[in-house]
Amino acid sequence: MKIEIEKRGPISQKEKERLVQFLTKKGALIKKTEQLAIFCETDDINDSKKTVSLNLLKDTSTGDFDCTLKAKLGAWGKHARKEITFPFSEADFESVIGFMEVLGITRACPRFYLRSDYAYDIYKFSIKEEGLLEDHFEIETEIEKDEGTDRIEDEILVLLTKLQLTLFDDTYYKN
């Protein structure tokens, strides 16, 4: 199981243009996708300590699908959470839904985005647009052990300050 360190924030058109210019120059485009993310309700969703999501990504250039079932342990907004990912094929989507039903996970909230992923240093940036939520960015990285998460979060904050990007505040995660 890996530790995912992730931060999110709103992004305006001007900020997006500036970020894309930076990432194109200093990083690399991984791919552009249409993303359907289905966030599933767990027993303690009000506490937000466990989340389960189904993610279907359709590559906009090849039409290929990348499907995963993700389970995360840790509160939203704390930004460092344990994560395990189970890949599956689009043909198995119904079976995965049935498996989740057996586990008692029966309520969910779907969200659709146009998503552009970029690699920069040890980070992956995702720019999400035209979805049910406002346009936003995510920056994330994964580590093997819990050690060093504070240092990496500090490095992310320094980078985001340099890029003049802000994060969602705690009220965003409660709504």
C-alpha cells in the first residue's frame, strides 16, 4: 500500500494557461482523458476517513480505457492518505459494481471531467475542467512509507507558491 500526498485547488483560465506553459516547458504531458470518477459512500463518510472510488479514464487520442477501483484511508483535506489501487477492464465494470454492492457500498456521486495529466519532477499535476465541480488542479506524488510526508507537503506548498496557485480551504472538503 502506498502513501498518496495530494493537494487540490481552484484554477482560473489565466492560472491554467500559466500552469500549462510551465508544465509544457519544464515537465511533460502524460495524456489527456475524459474522466468519470464515482465517489462511493462508506460507513463513516461524514468523518471522511475512508473513501472508495471508481475511476474510468478514456484517453482522448487513442480511445483506450484505464479503469481502477481505489480505496483510500485518511481524512479529506489532510492530504497524505494510504491508497491501494485495483485495475480492471471496462468489460468488468458491472462485476466491480456488484463486488462493491456485496461490500455494502451502494451510494455514490459521479463526477465527470476533461483531465490533462502532466509529469513534473516527482509530481503528477492534473488539470480538471468542465466537470460538475469548478475547474481545479491536483498535484500528487506517492511514497512507500509514512515518513517524510510533512517535508513533501512543504515542498509542494513552496512549488505552488512559486506557481501562484492557491489551495481549497477546509470548507471545500466539508461541502
